[in-house]
Amino acid sequence: MMKLFLGIVCAAVLAVILSLGLWPFHAPKNEVAWISGRPGLTFGRVSGAIGSAAMPTPASGGAGGSIEIWLRPWRIWDSSTLLAFSRPEVPYQLSFRQSQLDLEIRTGGNRVYVGDFFPRSGSLFLTIASGPTGTAVYRDGKLVRALARPRLTARDFSGQLVVADSAGQTDSWQGQLFGLAVYHRELTPAEVARHHLSWTKRARPEIADGEGNAALYLFHEGAGDIVYNAVAPGPDLLLPERYTVADKIALEPFWKEFNLSMSYWDSALQNVVGFVPVGFCFYPWFLALRLKRPALAAVLTGTAISVTIEVAQAFLPTRDSGTTDLFTNTFGTWLGVAGYRALRPLLRAYGLPD
């Protein structure tokens, strides 16, 4: 009777963990909507726009690059990706993130932060211009910070363009976008100021010949699933009906996932705690079944469940598929086994296996 009871408990634990790890079991609706009464898009909790084709690299691929984004964040205390450029072999090629009030510039595994950049309310006009001497960050046409690194090239501003989300793994940004431009050259301070004025006064930049404008999105369409590029040779932006992640990564290596952010450690802790019930429940069941090495069997069961979840998450756009969870889930299972062993004197009174 005890074997059956423990088996039912283990099945219930397994069902709960699989549900939490794989929910939702489909690609949800892409929460992107046109703003009523003015050009722009609203991006919701699970949303993003993707380039219709890779943005070509100019012949002068070593030249600098720039972006202009006119935006209004919705959630100041979140961390998410505003804009990203990726290639299948380098999904985290270049991205610009809102890290609560800070601006984060990510190139590969390197991150640079500009502190206290985003306002607590209202819109702002972000310009980033980079070249051989470093990267300049502007807010509303005025220089906020000059960085010695990164030193970005036009190639960094090429490839797959992803807006309000990340390539590789889901990282949706919530807010409104009113304009976006990409340049395959470093804008000068005078150009930055002039563009900011024309964007905010006329809803588009006054771009002179030779400024290297690779893509310009004015969001004037007001309806439909395409944001047209106003200049050549850059791609249009597609608004898929269902949420999707460009260049989705399967089982991302743990050394690439690792970072020192609070969200990373919060996720790690949740994954440890979430698998404690696996060890705590499967270990006594294996004891009751008289397996030769029940503790090892319980830990390996936790690892197998984790592998199953991570492989399945590679096909679910709202879930991240990585290898860090394999370690945290296995450790959590071991803690569950250790916890049961520590509580044996109490559990023995309830007839549980010893």
C-alpha cells in the first residue's frame, strides 16, 4: 500500500514539475499592436518584431555604426532587450537592453552599463554612435556618456535584426516604439542633435546623402503585419501572428548563460528549490521498491527530468533552453534526498520507508 501511495505522490510531483517547466505548451499570440492616433507600436509581455531578411554588411565593414530609437518604456524595474543584431553562429552578436534604470550594451559575452539612463516615466530618444575611438551614448540628443569600449563596426550592426526582444532566448521588452533607424557609420554629435530635433518635431530624421542610413522604420502603417523600411538596402520588419524567437538556442552552454545579475541568481535558486520535492519523494519510493542504490537512482531521475524539460524547451519560444538548469535541478534533487535522510527519525513514525 505504501509503495502505491508513494508512486502516486511521485507521479503528481512529476506532473507539476513538467507543467511548470513547459507551460505554455505552444507559441502564444505575439502581443504587438499599432498605436491609435500616432505612428508607433506597442509591445506587450510576450512580443517582438523580426527582420524579413538579414541586414547586409556594407563593403566598408570596418566602419562604425549607429542606432536611433524613439521609445517609451512601460516597466522600469524589468530587464529586457530593446534591440538586437544576430547571426546563427553568433546569436548574441550585439544587443541593447534596458536593465531597470540602466542601459546595457552587450557584445557577445561582454556587457557595459550606463547607469540611471531611463526615466521613471515618459518617452526618450536614444542614440548610440560607435566607431574606432569608442561608443557615445546620447539621450534626447545630448551626450550622456562616452565609452572607450565597445568599439563597434558596421558588421556589428548587420545580420538578423530583432526589435523589442532578443535572439537566441526570449527576452521581450514592454513599451512603445515611435521610430527606429540603423546607420552603417558613426554619427557625429551635430548629426545626433539634428536628427533628434527632426524626429521629435516631424516624426522622421532629416538624413543627408552619405550618412550611411541602412534602415529606417517610421511606423506610419497603422495596421498590418509589416513595418516597411523607408530606405534601401535594409529589410522590412515582420510582426508574426505567433510569438517566435530568432535563432532559438537549444541547450545553451552554462558558461555562456552565466552572469552576475539578480535575475540569473533568482532563476538558479528557483530551479534548485523546485527540484527538492523530486529527491524528497522519489528517494523513499525507490527505498520501498528496494532498489539497490535508491539515492543515486533518485538523483539520476532528477537529472533525466531536467534533460527532458530543457530539450523540450528548445521548441517553445517562451522558454529558455540551457545547461545551467541541469546542474541546479540535479543539486536540488540531491538536497531533497539529503533532507529526507535528515528527517528519517520523524518520518519513521508515519510508516515511511527507512
